[in-house]
Amino acid sequence: MTTFFAPHAWLGDGVTSNVRITVHSGRISAVETGALQPDDVSLPGLVLPGFANTHSHAFHRALRGRTQESGTFWTWRERMYAVAGRLDPDSYFALARATYAEMALAGVSAVGEFHYLHHAPDGRPYADPNVMGQALRAAAREAGIRLTLLDACYLAGGIGRPLSGVARRFGDGSAAAWADRVGALTPDEHTVIGAAIHSVRAVPRDALPVVVEAARGRSLHVHLSEQPAENEQCLAAYGVTPTQLLADAGALSENTTAVHATHMTDSDIALLGGSAGTVSICPTTERDLADGIGPSRRLHDAGVAITLGTDQHAVIDMFEEARALEMHERLATGQRGRFSPAQLVAALTGHHALGWPDAGRIAPGRRADLVAVRLDSVRTAGADPAQAVFAASAADVDTVIVDGRVIVSAGRHVLGDIAALLRAAIDPL
Ligand SMILES: [Zn+2]
């Protein structure tokens, strides 16, 4: 049993000063206010609940700082496919371990990995057809964060087009074969097995109900209307928007997380709200890929829970994602205060979208996920703790505790030099 003392802690919807948080067997057993006691472990600054990164493709980290010459989303995708073609289980593990450790340094305690790089380069399954997913599990375990493996059904190279080239690695041939393979994966204390529909481009309409059935009771994620071209192709092929297509297939529920939801009609927003679903907004990716600014506040008003993801990892800084949620709204609407600091912290801690409903709050009985953020750095000095989310960056994260285990201390990860791990993983690719 350990008691941590926080000068400031985020309890409920705001900041409380002089908080003692007692942790026992990975859970928070008591939260009380009071002075620092001799046996307490003192944390600096502001202590927040651990962050949930609800959308990740770990291997995209290899593209950071390498695709910025010019081009579109679709030319970026060609570069991404080139990396995807070179990875094997060992290099996938090494890259994911370093990327997840970078996330831990940014305060992430659980990640939703949208995993579609399943098979060997020629498209044939490995001897263990889940070896790539197992590499991600091992990577998260070593990096000290929890994993929700969102294994993605990916059957087509566009509506009505077969998979070709590198994309053959993504496909199982049929939704039933995908469900069989994913059915062999078992959860554990640190891993939730979820499911994903890659997109309406990659999963034909008649296959959607098979995925929905296999995913029943689990987290189900889907890329939705990231680019206008997806909407146009879906309308041309099926006569409905991607959101309507998913709704008709029964794919929208309180277990569903729509990723991006950038180009949405009024009725799309109402459908997502009516299903009590969640969205994963990935602001730094959406601006990097010139996707556009989605209707985040309107989704929130319709009853959709907002969470955040770093997606392709052009940036891994959850504070930057949270701020961007508000700042992009300001640019799009000409209004400030579209999301309050408390709403941004709620978006940072969307563990429910990853199947960890017992994480995301500093309260008795919850998982002991804590992030201590310095309030004495050049970025944060002088900031009101209640508004620190508007000042802090990943570089201000001092201590990260996941399920009661300290994995980052004084800004250092238990695996050591993470920049060196990233270099070693990316250089050979
Ligand atoms: Zn994505």
C-alpha cells in the first residue's frame, strides 16, 4: 500500500488542493484532503487521471518528420503502405514498444490500437495468425501501459475493389475468417480484445453484420468520414452516407467509437447521438493530413462522448490534442470557450471507449492511473492549476502510474532512453 501526496489533484470536475491518494493492489483505496505525512510519496504539480489514447496505429510513428514535402492524404497513404510492407513481427514489436513508451511519457495509461497489419507480406497468415497482434501485446506490457487491441476487419481496397499489393497483409478473405482469427485472442489483466471495422471503404455492406455480431459486447471502433472522397464513394455505391450505412447494419451502439467523424451531415450527427456512441477525435492527425475540422461541439451537444487519439503520431502529446479540440473549434466558429477545461480533461480520460470503465477518475475503487504534471516549468509556471491543460505539454509530465505501478518518474521511463529505442526501431525501416 502506498499513499501519494498531490499539491493539486483533479477530482471530479475540478482541482482540489492537498490531496492524499492511497493505492492498494493497483486500485485507489482512499482519496482524502490533508497535509503531507512522513511516509507519503510526494508528487509534483497537478495530478490528473491517466490519459486514454483512443486511436493509435503504432507503426505510423516511423513516418513522423518524413512525409512533409507535399502531397495529399492519398499520397501520404502510399508512404505508409511502404513502411507497412517492410514490417515483420520483431520490427513491429520494437516500433510499438518504443511508441507506447513515448505515449507513457506523455501521460497515457491505456491505448486503443487499431490493428490491421495482420499477415505476411504476400498476404498469407503467419504460423500463428495472430502473431502481429501478440507483438503489440508484448510491446504494451513492456512499455507499462494497458492495451485495447482493436483488431480490424479489412476486406477491400475500396468499395467494390479487391485488396492488392501491401494491403493483402490486412485482409482475412471474409468477415467470418476475420471473426474466427480474432475469436482465438483472449483478454488478460492488461489487455482488452476489441474489434474494428476499418471503414466502409474496406468492409463491404454485406459483411458489416458479421463484424457487428462478432463484436457484440466489445468495444467496436470504425474510421468514419475522414475524407470527403469516402462520403462520395459511399453515396455513389450505396446511396447513403457512411454513418447511415453503419446504422443500417446495426454497427452504431453505446459500444461504438467513430474515429474522426469529420465530414458529417446533420442526420449523421443525430444518428451518432441517438446511439449514445463515442467519437475519437484526432486533431493533430486531422490537421496534418488536411482532413478538415470536424463538428466536435455539435457531436457533444447531440450526446456523443468525445475522446482523443494520436492516430498516426505526427505528434504524441495528449495536451496538444486536448487543446486542439478547443482551438480548432475557435477557428471554425469564431467563438472561444466551446469546451471547458473540465470537458477537455473528460476527453483526455475516455477509458470507457477502450473497455476500461473502471479507469479515468481519481476515486476509490478506480484503477490507480495517475499523471503528475509539473506546474513549475517554463510552460506552466504561473498557470492556474484548473487551466493547466491549456499550458502544459508532454514535456511537463513528471510521473506516470498505471495500475499502481510507477512507469515514469522524474520524466524518465522505466525502459530508459526512449529516443534511442525509437531510433533503433525506425532506422532499419
Ligand atoms: Zn486511423
